[in-house]
Amino acid sequence: MQLSYVYMMSNIFRGTLYIGVTADLIRRVFEHKNGLTKGFTKRYKLHNLVYYEIHEDICEAIQRESRMKAWKRHWKVELIEKNNPQWKDLYASIL
């Protein structure tokens, strides 16, 4: 069984948010941090991993990502701040 991850990237404290899903969190965050992915995260310089959760099933992770993307912004902020009140970059903690 391969683990999957739902994660949120941001640029600054309470800044722009991006929600994604991946099977390789370290690689994916590295790509965001180094501008290797075109699009939204590169354009807005979303280099900080501020939240992630682990799922045992990719289908479950994809469903969770879809639900979270539909959330109001303040719900996303509350989820981040419950686990990471200072919006620290969590990348070093997953290496």
C-alpha cells in the first residue's frame, strides 16, 4: 500500500493558498519550492508547506482534496492554524 498526501502550500503568513494531492510529498514540495512546476504555485511563489495530512488510499486523498478546495478560506486557515499556528514551512520536518 502506498501512502498519499493532501497538502497546502503558501507564500507568506496567511497568504495565498494552494491545495494539492500527491503520492510523493517530498518530491512534490521540492518541485514547488524550486519552481519546477508551471502554473499557480510558480506564479504566486507558493514555496512553504504549511499543512499536510496522510492518507492510506489515493482515492480517499483525492476526495479530501476536492472537498477542501471547495471550503471557505477561513476554514482552510483554521485547519492550518490548528496544526501550524505560525505557518512555519514544514518541509524540513518531512525530509
